Amino acid sequence: MRLVLMGPPGAGKGTQAKRLAETFGLLHLSSGDIFRAERAAGSELGGKLAEYMDAGELVPDEIVVEVMARAMTRDGSQQGLLLDGFPRTVAQAEALDAELARADKPLDGVLVITADDDEIVGRITGRRSCPDCGRVYHIRFMPPTSDEQCDDCGTKLVQREDDVESVVRQRLENYKRQTEPVIRYYRERSEAPVKEVDGNPPPDAVTESLADVVREISSSGEAKA
Ligand code: AP5
């Protein structure tokens, strides 16, 4: 099964993608996580990515498509796939369609998590993440057991450079301008069903709704191995 997970910044894509990937045995590929790993490695590409990400701007399509195609070929050839944060422009969606068509492995579904703007800003400014294992927390909604330390590996938690309010507002604006047209693209030009899930309720309730939708897609008989 191959799924795309979309939604505005802070809607809960990363949180939910990890849970869905585990439940349904899918490979989770997050463009944001892949870019942050590249930055942490200190490569020339990582330096270029940082300029766009810290300003809340989208990374140019040609860079995104190349990096994601490489990750999909390297990691995703056999397993089912859950793409998180990619595609984020219509050009990226077209490139992904072409890549999947070449492999004769079309998309089975597009999941869209929705959330209100004010909820999003509160979530993102309160987010903390583990720089080592990537686990994501929220200082109020999903706090770590011990102050500021990762429950899994004990590493000191950090706030992302792009998680300040002014940058979040910019990311939200970009989402509306550049990424919402991707949802229209899938509705109009793809056979993969587009399913919206309300991301405002608490995390476990959102997980349940998403899992129901994935089961529905999977049992529709259209999902291919
Ligand atoms: P990326 O890392 O993908 O950021 P994003 O899309 O802005 O999404 P976030 O990671 O901020 O939020 P999320 O939806 O994953 O929410 P989370 O689960 O963490 O991209 C970063 C940057 O990389 C982009 O700005 C861009 O520059 C670049 N980039 C990436 N992909 C690109 C592409 N395809 N093209 C071009 N550029 C690209 O949750 C957020 C917080 O809320 C957490 O603290 C969490 O604990 C909490 N939370 C989650 N769910 C709930 C809930 N239901 N209730 C209460 N709290 C919750």
C-alpha cells in the first residue's frame, strides 16, 4: 500500500505517520526528517536546505524531487510506503506520479489531516524533539516524563529553528498557497481517493480516525502490494 499524508504544519503528520507506519507495516519517509538529517550531517546540500527551512520557505522542487526519489529507491522498493510532507507542490506531485508509474506502483490513497490555525501555532511553538532519535513531544499536550529529556534515549530535547511564531505563520501561508492546490490535483487528476481527517482532537482520537480510513482503503481491494 502506498499512501501520501498531507496537512498544514503542526497538524500532526509526523506524530501520526510514525503510529500508522508501525500499525500497518509501512515505510515512513518524511521529507522534513530527511532534510534535517542532511543538515545535521553538515553537507553542502544540508547548508542549502537550511536557508530555505529556517525562513519557512519551501525547498525548490528540483532538490526535493531528487532527494526523495533517491530515498524511495534506496529504502522503499519492497515495503509499503507512507510519504509524509511530500509532495508539497503540484510539480512535486507530478514528479511523484511519474516515478510511481515507472515502477508500476500507483498511489492507493491521500490522507489529509486538517487543523485550525490557532491550534497549529500553539502546537508548533510548544513542540520539542529529540535530536538523536527524532521522537516528538509537546510541552503541554505530550510532555516527556522527565523534564526536557527524551523518554526513549535520555537526550536533551531541542526546539526546531523554524518553530518560532513568525516562521510558523509563513509556513502556514505557503501551505495555503502552494500545497492546498496539491489536494485539488489529487481530487481531479488521480485515481487515488483523497480522505480528510479532523486533526483537532487529541492524538489518540486522530490516530483512530486515520487507522479507520487506512483500513477502508486497504480493504477496498484497490490497494496493491
Ligand atoms: P516538515 O518537517 O515537513 O514540517 P511541516 O510540514 O511544517 O510539519 P511539522 O513537522 O511542523 O508538523 P507535523 O504536521 O509533522 O506535526 P507534529 O506531528 O510534529 O518540513 C520542514 C521544512 O522542510 C518546510 O518548512 C520546508 O522548508 C522543508 N520541506 C519539507 N518537505 C518539503 C517539500 N516536499 N517541498 C519543499 N520543502 C519541503 O506535531 C506538532 C506538535 O503538535 C508536536 O509537538 C506534537 O506533539 C503536537 N501534536 C500532534 N498532534 C497533536 C494533537 N492531536 N493534539 C495536540 N498536540 C498534538
